[in-house]
Amino acid sequence: MKISDELLCLFSAEVREDDDRFVLEVPRREVETGSVAPGEVYRVALISRTEDSASGGTSGTGGSGGARDGPQPPVETGEIRYVEIEDLGKQGDGIARVERGYVIIVPGAEVGERVKIEVTEVKSNFAVGEVLEE
């Protein structure tokens, strides 16, 4: 899939029903880091989430959309995102935190950097990302 160079941010979000409308929430970090601003109008593209065929998917009506065996990681392998490195791990790798405090380990990144990464590995309690741009 080709992703436009005009992409401001990329994140996963659940579509939820709110009275007579459906809502996608923009993560707070996208506003705090300046990717998007409240009150502005943006073009939104929705990309189908790919699932393992054995998992059964989560696209049906009703339900929680992700309550298989508890909360699922907020990132997927191959996902591109901008993250801010907040800390260094024991082996010197950059540490970024995203939704719900989920950790992404980014080798070669330094504290304070905002980097574009590709998620290369996803585990239940952390992910690993490779720097694409600084």
C-alpha cells in the first residue's frame, strides 16, 4: 500500500457509537505533538485492519471490537507512526509510550527525538519499531 507524503499522522482507533453518530477519537499525543490541531478540518482516510484469518476478525456489529483475551496492543506490525522518545532502556534503546502507556522500543533513538517509525514486532506488552526518519 502506498502512503502519501502528506500524511500527518497514522494511528489505530475504534469506531464507537455516540447517540446518533459514530466517532473516531484522535489520540491526545497527536494534538500535543503538533500533528493535528483542534478546530482544524482534515481529510481522513480509513484503512482496513488486516487480521489473521484464524482470529475471526472484529468487524461485526455490537461487542467491544477487541475484547478477545483482554486489551489488544494499540499498534500492529507494519504500522507507520511518529513517536517521541521519552526514555532509554537498560540497553540504550529509545523508549516511546503510546496509548494506555504501551511501550515501543526504538533502537538507535535518543531521548527527546520525535521519529517516524515502522513497527516491526508486536508483543502483548511491548513493540519494537525501526526508525524511518528523524
